[in-house]
Amino acid sequence: MTDPLRTLGCCYYPEHWPRSLWAEDARRMAETGLTWVRIGEFAWERLEPSPGDLRFDWLDEAIWTLGEAGLKVVLGTPTATPPRWMLDKHPDMLAVDAEGRPRKFGSRRHYCFSHEGYAAESDRIVTLLAERYGRNDHVAAWQTDNEYGCHDTTISYSDAARVAFRRWLRARYVDIDALNAAWGNVFWSMAYRDFDEIDLPNLTVTEPNPAHALAFRRFSSDQVVRFNRRQVGIIRARSEAPITHNYMGRITDFDHFAVGEDLDFASWDSYPLGFLEDRAGADADTQRDFARQGEPDFQAFHHDLYRAVGRGRMWVMEQQPGPVNWAPHNPAPLPGMVRLWSWEAFAHGADCVSYFRWRQAPFAQEQLHAGLLRPDSQPAPGLEEAAQVAREIAQAPEVSATKAEVAVLFDYDADAAWAVQPHGAGLSYFGLVLDFYKALRGLGLSIDILPATARDFTGYRLIVAPGLMHMAEGLKSALAEAGAEVLLGPRSGARDGEFSIPVPLPPAFPGLDVTVSHVESLRPDCPAALEQGGAFAGYREALEGAARVVERDAQGAPAMMREGRVSYLGGWPDGQAARRILAALCARAGLDTVALPHGIRRRDTARERFWFNHTAQAVTVEGIELPPLSVTRLERGADG
């Protein structure tokens, strides 16, 4: 791809509208200031209404019409919505849930990643598209499938998955005795005599062996990687245009970094109000305070995460422009929020913000999902805000890559381990990392998110790595030698690669004389108070060792210990404790912090400082007056 730019786009469904509207739509898109248009990702039935009956004429015309208006097309592969005839051809292709119930036709994402027949059908339609449009001047990027994992569709308990899982296990362990030893199958007489005896870890009388469950989640993740890699390979052989996939918010049941290794950039679908209640982990007060703005850190976290997944290149492929239809409650955003969300994405490194969708559909499941236009083609409130962002982009300085001084490690395998063994109701790895991220952002810091495969930490002053259940020895060594302040725990290094408690006991970190002697999960109404303020909530560990105690609980027991630049935190801190502990570590690292008011956030790029006011009141911070629901962009070096 070329150097990063700030551009806008939208998602468009020409198959939903008369051809007589297409040219007018394209003209209005260009006049709004849009550059990109994503099409095609749900159109398989329109392209092939019956097996072998290929009808590309309408797509040819749509691409030509958009291109003639000066727009660039992102062409999606339509494999998230196999048509009804596909199920007749492959009746066993459906994904199966943990209760053994097959998913039905009538919505989307109803395929199982392990079904070879469906994978071959996907290869076929992607090949046809790539051969036809791979050298088309107007097709400037590709999107594979749509929202892998959305609607709990990564993990399937189908017969196809069972066969593929056994094959995956045989390749991984080779010998059944090796598997039995790795999983500890001597427990409860669970030993197997052959790989073909191993079933999927669902519908067991009580919980399955956690090593078995983790292996199945790793297998399921690998199936997504494999499915995506096949599409990418087909497209790359026929097109030089860059390839992406549009990930979702808080979907963690496959390794996005592994999928991203095959892509040119990452993109994701940002729905701040849609995510507020059921994904952002916000308490009742936050949900009320930001009901029409979205939780101030949730979108930022994903921007930083997907910038890492895309190795520095990230888009928002779907940006909420108004009310959605699928959340528990669906309010309209306050005026100014579509602009704020767009600039927030750019501040975190997005090359493009693409609004979902151009025109609200008057039919089917998403008829209550707002677009930039109403169903009658009149402007919806988000259209003028998108046009305003387009005008502002033209006045902004050139974009240059920037690197933060704070890094947070995020690991999808750790999330799988926590999901298998959370140890307490409501505890999750994602929630733990997000809480640390929120505390860092509340101190006014810009953050890079890195994968657990990272080994080069040059330039970082503070590295935060909580909850990494399994830590490779190479990662431990790299962190020990990073020269930065490093914060580990809780549960860092708590399991080996096969989900057993290692000996020496965790964290077994080089140069850090700390041992976790036992752990406990805490009732929500029984937090463990800390001497210096705040508390551990949900989870804590008993710490032993010769390292210096820098935090104690209210009973005087060690809560945080340190040797040199490495600190181990033996619990899940509440917001007060997290901010205090991280502020002290920032001071040790020589990082300037500021305690930001409620709903105020900032983000630095190489040439700009952005201030975001998510509240409905004007706020003054460091001498800068921030209007309600606003973005304030300053050149670096200017006041503030």
C-alpha cells in the first residue's frame, strides 16, 4: 500500500437498489467527500442464484459506475452468506452449537469452518471473482468474507469439526501417549487409546478437561486462519490490490494476529453505542453517562489493537452513523459524535473510516439500522457530519507514523485460557487488559498494543503484560532485558503450554524472586482493600519470595512485589488502584501523566495532539477549553 492517508468511505449494496439510482448515489458519495466504497460481501445469491448460473453483469455495472464517479471499490468475497441452494448441496455444512444444535439457514454466517465441501465452494466463488476483477482498475482493495466469529460462529461442534480436530491432534501430538501425558488424562480415567476415540469437549457431564477444551479452541482458531488463508492465496495470485478482513469488537475466539499475518492491513467494525451494554463491560453509571456517546475507551482499544494486527495499517470498515438495530437498546448518537468517532479513529492511526451504510434498508433484518441516507434517499443526520470530517481532513497535516512510549501486550491464546478456566464468575482476560488500558488512558497516555510474540521492545518506557497465562521463555527473556518498567500479573505464567501448573510455581520470571503460592477469586461484594488505596476486585493471589514488597493489602500481606524494573501485581485492581499503581510506574519510567476528568481523553500522533470530550459539558484541561462532544486537534508544540 502507499503511504498512510486519511480517507472516508461507505458500505453500499447496489443489489438492494434499482440500477437507476446507482449513478446518482455514486455522484452524491463523491460530493460528500468519500473515497472508498465497499460492496459485494453478502451478494452470493445475486451472483449465483442457482448452482453454476453465474450473473456478474450487475456487479460489472456497479463497479464501473462507482469507478466513473472517481470512487475506489473494496470488493468483498461473499462467503459469509452462502445461498439456500448451498445447503441442499451440502446439508452437513452448518455450524453446530455447544448444545449440539445445528444453526439454520435464514440469517448469515451459518457455515462450519471445518467443512471441506463448503471450503471448496468458497474457493470456487473467490476464484471466479478474482479472475474477473483482479485486474480491474476500479477494484482497489479486497475484503475476505465478513466479521469472522460474529454471532458465536467460530467454534463449531459439528461432525466435520470432530474429524478435523482429530486430524489436528494427530499432527500436533503424533503419539496418543504423548497427548495423554500432556493433558493429564490419568485424572478421572480419561486416557485414550487412539486419536479416533477423542470427541469434542461439549455435552460432558461436568466440565471437560481444560487441556482438551483449550486444544479445541486452538484448533478452532487455526481453522479460521486456514479458511482465510485459502481466500487470500486465490486473490493474491490474480490481483495486486491489498487485502483486508473486517474484524469485530470483543471477538476473541480466534487469533486475529494469526489471520492478520496473511493480510495487507486490518480493518474492524466500530459500533460505539451498539457495543456499550453487551461488550464494553461498562457499569450501569457509565452506560447511563455515555448512552449516546459510547464508552470512551472501548473503541480506542480496538483501534490500537487492530493497528497492531495490521502491522501498523488499520481501517474502520464499518463506522456507526446513527442508531443500530441489534443492541439491547438503540439510542441515536448525540450531535457531533459521528465526527468525534471518525477523528478518534484517525488519531489512533486509521487510514480510512467507512460508514455503514450509505442508505438505510427498508427491508429485512437491518431495516432499523441507520445509514447516511434515509430509505427515501434524504440525508440522515450522519451525512453532514461525514461531509464535515471530509472537509477537515483536507486541512489536516500530512500523516506520519508514530510510536507510543507505553505498550500493552494482548494475546488471544491467553483469552482462550481464561475462557476455559476463568476461576470466577465474570472474570475474563479481555476485561482485565481493558481495565489496565482504561487506567492508562485516564492518565493521558498514548498506547501501542503488541502481540505476545513481540520480542523487540525498543523505545518503550512502560510495558504492561497482565494475565498472560502462558508466557514463552523467549518473551520472558525479552521483557527482562527490555530496559523498561514492566508490570506482570495477575495470572502471568500461571500455566504451561498444555494448561498444567508449572513447577517452579509461577510466575517463574528471570531475575524476579516472586512465587504465587495460591490464588482465590473474590465475590463482587468482598473486595480486598489495599493499604495505599483501592482494592483487588474479583481475583487475587498470595505472593511469596525475596523481592521487595511495594504494595500490601489491608491485612499487611504482599500485593505487589518488585526487583529492578520488573513488578508483579498479585490481583485484579479496581479503577482507583489501577490508576494509582500505573501512575507510580509511569513516574519511575519518566513518563508524564495527567489525571484526566471524567469522559476526557487525549491521543498524540507524531505531529498532533487530539483532545476528545465525550461529555455534554464544556471542560477545561491544562488551560485548553474543550467544547461539549468535541474533538480539539492541536499541532504538536502548540499550547497543550
